Amino acid sequence: MGSKTADLAKQGLISPPKWLPDNVMYETIVGSVAYGVSNEWSDADIYGFCIPPKEVVFPHLAGEILGFGRQKKRFEQYQGHHITDGEQEYDITIFSIVKYFHLCMENNPNMIDSLFTPANCVLHATKVGQRVRENRRIFLHKGCWHKFKGYAYSQLHKMTSKQPEGKRFAIVEQYGYDVKFAYHVVRLISEVEQILSEGDLDLQRNREELKSIRRGEWTETAVKDYFARKETELETVYHESQLPYSPDEERIKNLLLECLEEHYGSLDGCVVVPERAVTYLRGIQEIIAKATVAGLIS
């Protein structure tokens, strides 16, 4: 089955780069649907990643010298907003696999969420997409605490200070504060607690609690008190967590190279992999040693 991006492009509803629709590796529904708290007004937010042409990932193949002359704009992501196909409205973001890996390695909450969505939210996954999803836990590290807490701070600030517009105006009029920003505060803190304590993430574990916040069953003060209490508790969880303090960049890079090799074929001439070079050298040395023992060479 093709990707949703390819389907929308075929219908003429979006205009991504020509190479993109056939090179989408992974797409998943994120947002309220993935958290299990969607309602009749929820649209479908789609995140995913693609593999650009080889010379885009490795610009030296097109003769470009980094830092010299006119530098071509690198493809990082394609976005389409409020796309309607007659049945559903979509917001779609497809990242370059390189950008996607980098953001996941930084433990960007939106990217981490996209790797841990429920299986029924995954719209499209090639062999590469499945491989990344199967290895999603290698991206997790203690840096998630600072990232998720920062995002939660932002949502807490917007909960009462942002001037509401459109649907949000009606929400604030009804509840006295923005319950959508409020549920994101609690969601982010709940997610990072799972990651730190379990090294894993179930996006729908606390969906009933999040639904109650969206229904206005929590007061604004209750949300603020929850955040203050959990922030203190999670400092202890952070220090006791078995996760590494920082990402295993080498392991993640190897996964990225394996994915690129799966898609492109051999990466010879594209990138030097030190570990492989050492392996090849050792193999040559062993051949020479055996030949010497056998008297084939002196």
C-alpha cells in the first residue's frame, strides 16, 4: 500500500518535490488521535520521514564542496496544512530521514511521540520504516527530561496567557482557561515519567485522565499544582533512571547508515565508515598471514 502523501499528491491536493511521494518510508497519525483523546473536531495530523535522492543526502556526489561557493538549500521537511480529500482534513509533515533521526536523537517530544504511536495509527511503513520503529528505544536518553519539561513549561504558559482564537476562544469562554493546552502539560509530564522510569512509552496509558482534563473536570489551579508536584518528583526519577545521560550517537548513526544502505544499495563512495575500514583491513591482514604460513608468499 502506498503512502498517504503519495495518495494526496496523486489527487493533486499537495505539491511536494517530485521524488518525495515514492520515497516515503514511514507515516503515522500523531496528536489527539494517537493519544486516544480525539473528538469530532479533531483533524488527522500525520508525521513521517522520507529518503531523498542520494546527492541530496551526500551533496559531494553532485560536486558541491561544503563551505565553498553557492550552497544549495538542503531538503529537511515538507509540510501541508488543512488538506481536505472530501472525507478528512489533514496536516502533514514529512521529514528527511537525516533530520528525523537528528530530532529523535535530541528527544524532541513530537518526534519521540511519532515513533511510539499505537500500531493502528501507522499508515505506511516500508522495510526501512519498520526497522526504525523496531529500534525506537535506542533514541531514548535522560535528555528527554529537559526537552519534555521545556515543552510542558511552554504549554503551561500558553494555557492562560495566549489570546484564544477560533475554536480555542469558545473553549476558554466555557472553562475559563484553555483545557487543550492543559492536557498537553499533563501528557508531556506523564510521557517523560514513563520514559525515565521504564525506557519505553505508551501514548494512551493515561488517556482517561487526559480526557477528563479536556472535559474541564480539572481546575486551572489543579493543573498548575500537578505540574509543580511532578516537576519535583521527576528530578529524583531523572537521577535514578537507568537511561544513559546522552544519546548513543554512534549506534544511532549506524542505524541511519543501515537504512540508507537498504534504500540506496552500497554506500561506497558516499561515506567512510571507520569500523568497516578496520574490519576490511583486518581481513586483508588475516589473508596475508595465512598465505605466508602456507608458503604462498614470503
